[in-house]
Amino acid sequence: MEDKQHCPICKSETQYNPRYPNYICSSCAETPLSEDGRSLQFHNVSLSGGFEARYIDTGEVRDSHICFVAGKKCWADEARFGGIVIQPVGD
Ligand SMILES: [Zn+2]
């Protein structure tokens, strides 16, 4: 059964998700960085969704979906059914 997929960063097994076939596992997604190496946090704006990125050090809102995980450029966005999903871009 092809109901498995793997984190593109650490290769650990992630829950099968046909909509997000290349999403980053929760432990890698814990430490996203900006291009200048600042820690970021992503969350939904409200219960109905929305996406917001913030710098952890200042709490400042960041107007971008781009982040870096283990040196890979990634795109963070709200997941269709709530929460946040991060996937590599380019490659
Ligand atoms: Zn991972």
C-alpha cells in the first residue's frame, strides 16, 4: 500500500497526505528560520484559518510565507483543514 510518505528534510515517515505530498514533519517544522537566521513561528489568524508568520524574538509580524528549514527554502501556509503546513520550494 502506497499510504506512506516521508519528511523531505529528515526522511522520517509522515502521515500520508495526498494534498501535501512533500510536507515537513512536525519536529522539523518546529524550527523554521528567516533568510537572516531569525526564528519564526506560524499560526492561523483565527479559528476559520488564515496564515500569519511572526518573528519569535520581537513578536513582529512577518509579511512572507518563505522560511528555511535545515537550509532548505520552504513555503509555509495554512493547511486546508486547519493548522500550518510547510513544504520545500524549488528543488
Ligand atoms: Zn522531518
